Amino acid sequence: MNNLLYAAGPELLNTIRMDIVLKEPVDLQIVQKAVDTAAARFPYYAVKLARRGEEYVFFHNPLPFVVSPEGRTVVLGSEQSNYHLFAFACDGCHLYMDSTHFITDGQGSFPFFKAILYYYLSAAHPEDVFDTRGIALAGSAVPFEESDDYPYPDEPLAEEPIGSITRPDEIFMLPGQPQGYEDMERWSSFRFRVKQKDMMSYVSSVDGSPATFIATLVYKAIVDIHPENQLPLVCGMQHQFRNALGRPLSHLCHVNIVPLVYPDSLRSKSIEQLNTIARGTLIIRADDANDVLTINRHVRNEKLIRGMDLAQKHEHMLREIMDGIGQNTFEVSYTGRVPWSGLDRYIADVVPYLDMSLSGGISVEIFSVGEFFSVNIMQRSRDPEITDRFAALLSCNGIPYTAEEPVHFDLCGFELPR
């Protein structure tokens, strides 16, 4: 069971596409074998959904995961995906993994994708030897703490929140960023590659972090372009609460949205000051004590929806997810440095794509691979004004970068059983 799923519907797909760009063309047949082999280690992902009365349940799905050519997307949960909630595709040097945020997040799905990459590269490069100590291999044990489908306590935990996690009643929302899915063909990705040593040297000097530094630059870009605005801006900083839950290995989605509020009085502050302020705010608002509020919300929802019919569950959980995400001007997510076990020597880039209907119009994903940070700025429009200003701010602060050509990105559909 997974109560987040009850929020799914045509108005909220919440799908994710992970794009691993290899340094050589990808072989579809080898990918299919690698996916099939790795899937044996992740039985909690090899499932399909079924409706049982007024609830959805998972059960084992023996059909193979679908791997599509030419980067094509399929509808998750449908016949197109063999009823799986994961699907794969490849095109040129790109290997894609499609999933839904209702099921998992980046930290939860990374071990699965890492195992697939290992089996793929081992077959494509039999002459190479990889360190498998950090890879979940087929045949290895699956800890209960990893596979548990409801890792929450039976009763709410004691709450002692630190600081405030509220947002202002009215905030600045970017113009020209159409809501919903009606303009998905305009969703665009603007990607920057920055050497980790260059960014870390700068952010450590101002007591910041990659996430707060990128958030600061996006904030500055927006206020520079919109000097007429006096409303506060809010950055929704993605943050996972596994530690507060006591389940660091959980495969489920444990993403929290921490608001960083920028009142108009901060407009005149320097990049250094803004970075330090954002870092301090994040330390307080992303504390385990505040994460308990999110944990308790899950526990209370479990009790609330137990007696509801399916339509009521959908309405309730959709409202809960939207309230939990909150209204944000823009969002930033950084998963931290991930352990690639040497696989990254074959990887040119890692680019996560998100459902932009949930964003304020701009969503930034930061990923580390090799010597670089990949900064993916996604928009619901093709207008490069903000990303051009972002690039100028990188240069002004002495941080070299490489900008890729902007591209349109597609995401999977998602279908629940009737």
C-alpha cells in the first residue's frame, strides 16, 4: 500500500524522468538484459497496481520491464508499460528511467538505476572491473528496512518544531508560466555544467552549500528581471526526511518541501549575504524536529482515509499533497554527492526531469557526476531571460560553466487501475 497514490489522476501525474548521458551510444538489447537482471534484486519495484474495493494494492508483476527505442515514453501502470510503474528507454547516448514520484524519489530509486548501469557496463565492457561493494547485486539480501511498504509509526510522534515553516499569504509568481499540462510542449530544460571544485571553493567561503548557492542565484536573477515586484519570493527546497523517520534505506518517496522565504528587504543584499542567510534558514527549517511534522501528517492521513471511498481518498490526498508542496516561486533540489562505484567514468551527465505542473514555473535539479555539478533549470516556458541572467551571475562570481543548448523534455503518463 502507498497512500500517496490516491492523489494520482489526470490533474496530477507526478512522473519523473532520469536521463543518464553515457560517453558512448547505448545498446538497447544490453539495456533490456541489464534491467531484467537488476530487477530481481528490487522486488518492491517489480509490481503492478490493482483495485481491491476502495483501495489500491501492489502485487508481483512477472512481466518484463519495457525498454523503448528512440527515447519514447509510455504510460506507466498501463499495458504500454506491461503494467509496471517503471519504464526505460534509450536514444543515442541517453539511457532513461521513468517512474512516478508517488512511488519513490531520487534517493530511493538510485540503487536500482545504479545496479542497471553496473550490469549494462559490465556487459558492454567485459574488460573492465568495477567495485561492487556499493552495488545492490541480484541475489543479495533485501533488508526489510529497505522494502517495507509502510515505514511510519502507528501513532504520531512528539512534535517540537524549530522555527517556522510557514509561507507568506501572498508571494510573487512568475508571469508567462502556464499552469497544468496544457502547454507541456513548451516545457524546456536549460543545463549548466560547473566544476565541483569551482563551486565548492566559492560556497565554502560564504558558509553556503550548492543548493543554497543555486537558490540564491535564481532568486537574484528573478529580482533583477522584475524590479517592480515588492512581494516576497519563496524557494521550495526539496529535502528528504528519512533520517527523522529512522529509515535511511527506505525505497519510498520521502521528499519534504522546505520554504526559504525572501522578503523584499533582502533585495539589496549581496550574493554572499544571501547565501549565508539561506543556509542558516535551511539548517533550522530542515531540522529533524520539523520533519516530524511531515511524518505525523502521513500517520494522521492513514487513519483519516481508512474509512473513505476511492473518490474521497483521491480528493483528500490530492489536497494534502498540494498543501504539503505549498505555493513557491521556484524550487531547488540537490541529492548530495552520490556514490557511483566507478561507474561514472562512463557517464557524461545526469539530468533529472520533473513534473512542472507542481512548480512555480522554475524547478532546478543539481546532480553530481565525475568532476562536475550538472545544474538543470526546468521551465514551463522557452523564455531564456532568467537562465541568461543566471549564467551572467555565475560569471560575475568567477565561476566558469558550460551551457548546453536548451531542449524540450517529455514525461511519462500515469494510469491507475479502474
